[in-house]
Amino acid sequence: MADDTTTRQGEPVNEYERESVPERAWLGFSSFVGQYAGEHTAGTELMIGPLFIASGVGASAVVGGLFVGNLLAVLSWLFLTAPIAVRARMTLYFQLEKICGRTLVTAYNLANGVMFCFLAGAMVTVNATAAGVWLNIAMPGLNDLYPNSVGWVVTVLVMGTLMTVVAAYGYKAVARIANIAAPWMVLVFIAYGIIAARQIGIDSLSTFWPKAQELIWTGGAPLAGRAKFTFWHVMFFAWFCNMAMHIGMADLSVFRYARKSWYAVGTAAGMYLGHFIAWLSASILYAQQLHATPGNTDVLPGPLAYNSAGIAGVICVIVAGWTTANPTIYRAGLAFQAISPTSSRYRVTLFTGALATLAGMFPAIAMKLLDFVALYGLVLMPMGAVVFVDFWLARRFAFRSSYAEASGVAINWAAALAWVVTLAGCLAVVNMGGMQIYFVGLPGWFAAATLYIVLSRLLQGKEVRL
């Protein structure tokens, strides 16, 4: 077994991509608290929070929806993802290879890696808006799709390179950066909300709620081109914005390092500091911008943060985007490395970061972040159901787990059909207007699980099932 202090193919670290993580490499609870707090208290929160206001959500709907949705997300990590992770201690990609077969998992890993690259690219975009405040470059607007200046391209290139180098050095480096940055970032995000609220005219806790309903989350008509949000939109978005990570099982690759499965409660640090406090603070920042300049609907984290907290706000956006993009690029690198197992994960991660940086030059992903995170979670979600069923329910329903490894097939058609049919069905429902994209993930997960059980029994036939 490889030693975590030695390297393979010249890599700086061994990430155990094709073996179980040995006990000597397991990490303590604080590593996961810091990583999730850092990852989810991110520059992209300054993209998401304003979009709730742009979608015309009311105060009770946004606060209640975020509280319940984030709780459901934490419980999903705790009861679905982490128990499998600490038992198998394998990356999602290696585990799927055993279940699905080499050919199918290659297609999945390609889709997974590309989606994670685009998400990391959005975070690079956010960082560039912060650096752009210092450099005084022309920055994209809410509806821009393409780069709008050479200065923008160069800024994105520099930011993406810095993020990629950290991600290439492995999970321990990612967690170390997050642990250092997280406490300070949380305080700055709180400061954003307090300062912006005072600028609007909210100067005491006793007047906050009535004025918040009147001035911030008014529940009025959404901005042009935005869907109207209710409690249910907010709750399902908060729950499933990380659908790929929890019910989609991508964070098997993270929690394989945890000593205990209950360490997944550490995700609450990210959900409630980032996806609750930071999103609400970012909403208040945007409300202050609309209050001061009613015609300015641009969602640019850098200027938003600078107007509220000055240089400290800009630095926070840069560091927050960095601590989020690092683990995202790391996950994407694992996905691509799994396609070619003999390749160096370090070099593959460098390539992955370059792809994410290229994506970050195009602001369309960041400006449509709510829809994008819902879509990428939907693409990856069915395979999470496949992993869950295969790990826990195969014996109960009398079919062979890790079927591809046991039989030698290149494609486990039960898993392939469960993935493709579920995804096609969910997208068809959304495109026909039967249900918005935020709502289809939950029934889709159960549909994929059911399909995998039924198809496994049919296709494995009378083979020995143990």
C-alpha cells in the first residue's frame, strides 16, 4: 500500500485514488468543519444572495426556506453520504467503476469533471470581479455572456492559476487553506450585512424585521427574466444546490478521510454560516445597491463587497472564492484522473484548473448560477441513487453488488439506464413546464433508485446473487 508521505509518478501527495484510505491518513473533525465553512462561505454567495431579491422572494419565505433547506442538506450528508464513505473509504469514481463498468464510468466521470470545472469557473469569475475593483477593469453585467475586455481575461487567468496550484497539492492542502481563512471570512460576511442594513436605514434589531419586509425581501414582482420564488423554491434550492455532493455522492471522495461518519455534521458550518448567514448578508448588500442606484441591477461581488466593507470586503471575496474553487477543482481533478488511472492526479488537476480558468472568462455561468447549480446536481444525482442502492440494498433485493467488478462487463446496463432514463425524464418534465428544475431532484432520486433495483434484477437474471 502506498505511503502518504511518498509520491507516485512524481506527485507531491498520494490521494489513494484507487484504494481505500488507510487509517494513518484519516483526518479529525476540525478538518471537515474548516473545509465546509471555507468552501460554502464563498465569493459565489455574493452571486446567489442577490438572485433571491431578483426573484422577488418575501422575507419569511427566504429565511424559513433557507433554514429548512440547509437542515435537510446537512441530514443528507450525515445519513446518506458519510456512512458509505467511512465504510468503503474510496473515491466516488473508483466505487462507481466497480458498480458500473469502465466504459460507463468514463462517460460519468467526463460529465462530472466538466460540470465541476464550470462551477469552479464561476468562482474564478467572482474572484476576478473583486480584483477588478483594484485594477479598475471593465467588468461584465448581469446579462453578459462573453469576456468584455483584455483586462478581464488576464485577471481571470491570474486568479485561476493561483487556485489551481493549491488544489493540485491534494485534500490536506485544501483543508489547511480553508481552516486558516474560514473564521475571518465569516466575520466579514456578517459585517457586509450589518453595514449594508445601516446604509438602507435599519439601525436596530427591533426594527430589522419590519424594515426587512419593506426594504429588502419585499415579495414583489421579480426582475425581468427571473422566475418568482416562494418558500418552496428557496427550500429546495438550499437543499439541492449541493445535490451532486450529498445525494449525488460526490463527497464520498471527501468523507473517505473522516474517522467517523458523524463528522458530516461539520457540513452545518458551511450550510448555516455560508448558505444562511452569507446568502442573507449578500441579499442585504444587493438591496442596498438597488436602494442607492435603482437602475443598477448588476450582480458583481467585488463592487458589492467594496461598497460595504472597503478593501477588507474585496480581500474577503478573493479569499472566499479561492477556498471554494480549491476543493471544486480537486473534485474535478479526481473525476478526470479516474478516466485515465495511470495518469498523475497532480498533472490532471493542473489541466482541470486550466479548464476551469477558461470557463471563468465567460461570465454567463456565474450570472446564471442558480439555474446552473440545479442543472449540474440533476445530471449527477441518479448515480448517487445507484451507489446508495448498490451499497445498502443489493442483498435485500437479491442482486449482485459491484456487478461490473464481479462480472467483468464494461457497462452495467442497469446503472446506465437508471442514469439516462432518470435524467431524460427529469429534463423532459422541466422543459414541458410541468415542474421547475429546483423541484425534480427529489422524485428523480427515488425514480433512479427504483429503476436500478428493477433493472438489476431483470438483467442479472438467474446469476448467483451474493
